[in-house]
Amino acid sequence: MKQWEDLQNESLEKYMKSKNPVGPFSHREHKSAKIVGKMVNDIIGGQRCLDVGCGLLPLPAYMEQSPDVLWCGIDPYDIGDERQFPFIKTMIEETPFADGGFENIFLGTSLDHFKYPTMATQEIKRILAPNGKLLIWTALFPESTITDWRQRGGAFNETHLWGYSHNSLIDLFSEFEFKERRLVAAGEYFYVFMNKL
């Protein structure tokens, strides 16, 4: 099984060699990123939001499309001073933030890259404020695909450690006790878990 570091380093190497980043990176021409950004702006415009796994771009397309959101981000990789939003180099499994420090948390195509998803969700639960919103943009796969992958073990595919179905995603966040859940089709699926008790 490829280790988390190997998968991340391979993705980083592909990105650094590319003059026009494509695929999972939320570059300016990424249609789903634009759609998700507009929806995020409609849902939490005027509020602060932590982007977990914000990636390597100075300003992801979803941030460009949500100018009313007060973005800040974390990622295990840094690109220096190029970022156009406040940034801390860290992993979600071990953040320096206070309990309930964020009223909104966004996971934009990063959930399937977490090193330890259960540990990460516990940290998200800790730093998300009461009545906070968790916004998740991720690809979802048929239940049979997830079952087959779990039985064979190893990474989900060549760039993702994990894969989720609708049910396994809900299960991962089952301890949160959200008052409302919304699933919106936006190219890849976009979940909004609202009002953490």
C-alpha cells in the first residue's frame, strides 16, 4: 500500500511540472470549482471560513467565486508568500486552533486525502463553533465500489487514499448531530452540514 506521504509527494511533483494545473486543482477554468464557490458565497457570504487542504494555488477558483467569504486556509504544503489569503502550514489532524474557533469549515476535494479521517473529523468537530456549518465538496462513488475497495485494502486510487459513498460520508460525520444536511449536485457532489449542536 502506498503511504500518505508518497501519494501526496507524487501529486505535488505532477503539479510542479505542470504549467497549466488540471485535475483536482481548483484552477481558474475548473467549472465545478466555480459553481461550488458561488454556492459557498450564497450560503456563508460575510462570514469567516477555514479551508482545510486549500492546496497549492495562490487563490483557488472557488475562493475567487466567493468574494464575500473571509477565507483562511491550512495545508501540509506551503508555496511561500504567493497566497492571497491567511494561511498556516499544518495538517487537520493537529491544528493550533481554539475550540469552536470557526463558524464555517470547508473541505474542498481534500477529504479523500486526509491521513487519518477519523482523527481529522474529531479535530473538525472540536474547532467548529456551535451552530457552525461544515461544507464538503467531494466526489462520491457507488456503495459497491467502496465495499470492494475496503475489501482489497490499499489506497483508493493512484492519487487518493480514501473514497466515499453517500452512506460512508454520512457515517464519517455521524457524531456531529447536525440539524440539517443538504446534498447539492455541482459536478462533483457538494454537501452542506449545518448548525452543529
